[in-house]
Amino acid sequence: MEFSDDQGLGTAIRNAYSPAWSARAAAGRHLAKSRAIDEVAEVLHRLLLDPQDTAVTWETAEALLGRKDAMGLRLVLLARSYAAEQATAEEIQAALDCNPDWMTTEGADRLIKHLRDLAMDEDAGVRDEARRILGRLRPR
């Protein structure tokens, strides 16, 4: 994944509050690529739990998982643990279940490593989600 140089970060943050779902989804994709992900984590969390359109949830989750790092996965797991709306929870779960990177040996190994690390996370929701997924996976 190519990270953004954070140009347009302010615009993306403003677009995260747009009434247009497509602008919010684009903001989620842009912010997910940010090198300053810690600084925009709260906005990404809100986009993952977008109450108006699950397309925003899907696009943001896909972009975060596309980072192929523990932080992107952590944000998706955290949102999954908070998802109260069934459609939102299902959209996040579908992004987790259908990530094509995890169909490769390298990608699956990376996922398992990240999940094992996140199973010890300080946040109970992240820990529980990581452990739930690990429990569904069969060890090699």
C-alpha cells in the first residue's frame, strides 16, 4: 500500500462530515492511507460506523485493511466491537472475511500475526474480536 503524504488531510476530514455518502467514502479511503493514522483514528472510527450508508463503512474498512498493518486491522476490529446496527456489523465482518490478501500464504500469516498481537490489546473490544477471529481460523 502506498501511504498518502497527508496533503489534503484537512479536506478529507471536512469531507468525512459531508451529507454525501460518496464524499464520506472518499474521505475514509484517503484518511486510511494517512501516515498520521493515530491523529485521524477518531474520524475513521466514525466513518466505519457511518449511520447513514454502509457503503461508507465498506470503503473505509477496505482501505484500512489494505494497509496490511496492525493499526488498520485494529481500527476495523474496534469498530466491529462497537457496531450496534446489524447492517453495519455485517458490512465490517464482510470486509474482514473477504479480504483477498488473506487468501495468500503470506497474507494469512500476516493476518494471524496481527491477530495474535491484537488479542493482547488494551481495548477489550479489540481483544475479543481478534480472539473470535483466531478461534474461527484453523492453525496450519
